[in-house]
Amino acid sequence: MNMGTTKAEGTIRELAGDAQEAVGDMLDDAGMRLSGKAKALCGKSQQLATDAAVVTREAIADNPLATLGLAAGIGFALGALWAASRE
């Protein structure tokens, strides 16, 4: 999936939610207001998740050996926990 598209979709979802929340305010409709707020938060979280994915991808590209070491360490720790729980 294209990160730019995902971030743009999140922005659109956030704007649509903000608009729905504003209409809910004007109509004094608590359900519409809450639904708009939820939609806006969903859009914002989609944007933040896209940003986090980009940062992670760049960190992995810049430090592939450190990433491999970290993954091996996490795998070893999980394996040790799993083995200890089987005893």
C-alpha cells in the first residue's frame, strides 16, 4: 500500500469527521457529534500509524545489522520465556 495514499486517506477521514462533528454541534445531535469525533480520531490515528511506518522503514534501511541484532535478541528472549513456562 502506498504510504502517501494512506496518509491522504487519513487526512480526508479526519476532515470528514470534523465536518460531521460540526454538523452535530449545529443540530445539537450528540450521536452525530460523537460519531464525527470518532471518525476524526480514526483519521488522525491512521496518519500517525503511517508516519510511524515510514520512520520504522527508514530506521531499518539505515541500520540493518542493528535491526537484525534486535530481532535476534527479542527472539532469544521470547524463546527463553517460552521454554521456562513449559517446565
